[in-house]
Amino acid sequence: MPEYYSSIGEAVGTAMQHNIRLAHRSAAPGSDKPLQVRRLPSASTDPYSVRGMISRLHEDASPDEVAGIIEEVNGALVGALPELTEVVASAADWTRARLDFDDPHHHPTFETWTRLAAAYGMLQDVREQLEVAEDGLAACPAERTGPRHHQMVNVLRSRELLDDVLGAEAARVPSARNVDSDRQRAARASSPRAGTSPSTGSPPATAAPPPAPRSAGRPR
């Protein structure tokens, strides 16, 4: 699943599709694995994740902070971009092991490898561009310029983080056990026997008999 979405509708729709795929996968014949739930930590609690770095990279961040974030993204050991580059390279190598040139007119696997190799080369290009951009970011002025200058260049970020849409607390995915507990509490609260705990197994209390009607001749 992507880490951020352009609207709350897209986020909810993607989550539903993800859950459906998980349900189908776990319901396969002979599968006894439980559903796997992906927990997305709040950007504020994981500042070195990609989502956390995006939330830190706001317009009032200092030049050194922004340059540091780009350095974290592009770091050779644990940077997100080098890791993504290796993912694409691994996919290309996986495709390479399945190439077949016996048919001189039909090479769909080679076409797929070509696209992955091109993506790998583009990512290498991006890494080089970011290495040069780090020094430029650190040299940028700390204060924002007048808005009339901003209108000369288009805004590039077009999607919001889940934290931006739902808030940091709402973006956290609760565990399945907590969800079940919430459902049980809600069911007990709406039940006519809300005072009886289902976990005790004790029978519901018997209501007291209504009072006997007054005799017609009894004085008031």
C-alpha cells in the first residue's frame, strides 16, 4: 500500500482493497495463516521513516534540516532511495533469469526487463541529482520569500499523508484484539442486558414481581 493518499476516499478504498486481498490469501485451501495487518505508525512517532521525513519537511524547516532529510533519504547504507533502487534491481535480475530468446519475434519478458532496467537507471540518476542538491539546500535562505515569487514555479507535492487527513491518532491502525474488544463493549452497551457480563456465564437476574393491585375497598 502507498504511504500517503490524495484524499480520504482513496485511503479508505485502498485499505478495503488491501483487506480483501488479505482475506482471499488467507482463505486459500490449506492455508492456516491468520490475516496479516500492516500497522502504519504515526509520522510523529517514527520521524526517520519516509512518512516521518515528509512531515518534518515543512515550509518553515531550516535549510540544514531539509538538507539533512535529503541526506537521510539518499544515505548509502539505510537510505530509502538506495533501498528502492536495490528493489528495482532485484526485480530486474529476477526477470533476467527468465529471459527466452528462442522465438525471434516474441520477447515479452525482455520488454519487461528493459522497463525495469530503465527504471533502475533513472533511480541512479535521481541519487546523483540529490547528492548535488544537498549542498544547494543548505545554502538556501532560511526565511521564505514573497508569495509573488512562488507563483512562478508549480507545486509538486500533490498527495497528503494519512496523518494530515485523519490526524496522528486516527492514522494509527489498532490491533485486531482491540477491535474485537471495542465491538464487544459496543454490543454489551446496546444490549437490553447491558449490566450482565458475558464472560462470567452467570444467568441474568430475575426481575422482581410487580406489586399486588390495591383492593377496591382499601382507603387511600
